[in-house]
Amino acid sequence: MTYADRFKERVCIVTGSSAGIGFAIAKRFALEGGKVVISSRKEDKVNEAVLEIIQAIKTECNDNSGASRVIGVACHVGKATDRENLVKKTVVRFYLNMEFSF
């Protein structure tokens, strides 16, 4: 195992990851091979973070798999229904290997 694939075959849910430290953590997980779920309250910020990480995987790792390894889910962790949705979308996308929408 190399440093670049330290999180290969791992799914990393990072809450509060559209900016700051959370974003840096999510990006590092992705650059090291992890499947990453970006999560924050504001959907537009989540989408921006997802695109930025996908681009980073492409440029820094010379890898085009970013779109298959990074998803975003708007989630307010203080709301039980949002947390359930976050986990459900993660499981369906990465463990059942399917695309879906609500």
C-alpha cells in the first residue's frame, strides 16, 4: 500500500466539509484513495466542494475516478432526518453501487 491509496476501499463521511478544516480533511481522504461524502448544511457549498475535490483528484493524482468516488449530501447534523438521509445516500451510492435521487 502506498501513501496515495491509504484510504482505498474506505468510505469517509466528513460533516462540515464544504470549507475550512472539514474540507481539507475530506480532500486529503480523497487524494489518498478514499470514497468521500462531502456534507454541510448548504447544498450549493457542498456542490462547490465536490467539484473542487474531483478536480484536485484529477490534477494532483492524474486520476479521472473522482466523479465516482466523491459525492455531496446537504445535511444539518442537528436534524435526525438529515442524518438518516446522509447515511442512506452513502450506503446506496458506495455499498449498493447505484445512482439514485429522491
